Amino acid sequence: MGKIIRDQRKGHGLRQEDLASMIGVSHVSLAHIEQGRPSAKLGNLLELMSQLGLRLVIDVPAEERVLAAEP
């Protein structure tokens, strides 16, 4: 995920400092996200993705899906 965020940031012509400022984190925090460090907060990742026009898709294979019980 970090590589995708880095590639998209560069593709938009943004410096780490610019994008970090847009979402309210330090450029060091953004660098850690781009390096794939596990300490990244989900909220920050989602905000970064939003700023870069990305979206998170969670795919559950049909054989693994669990349906909610009827009330």
C-alpha cells in the first residue's frame, strides 16, 4: 500500500511535505506510511487515499462470506 501511495503522490506532483500538510500529519509520518511501517493509523491511510483519488476495496471470496442471521 505504501508504494501505491508514494507512486500516486509523485504522479500528482506532490512532495511528501505537501501531501502530509493536506491531511494534517508530519512528513515523517507520511514517509513511514510510504515505507510500509506497520504503525500507520487507518484513518491517516484512508485520508491519504482520498486525497490521491484512491479507494480501498475489501473483497471476501464467496466461499468465505458469512451472512447475518435473520432477526
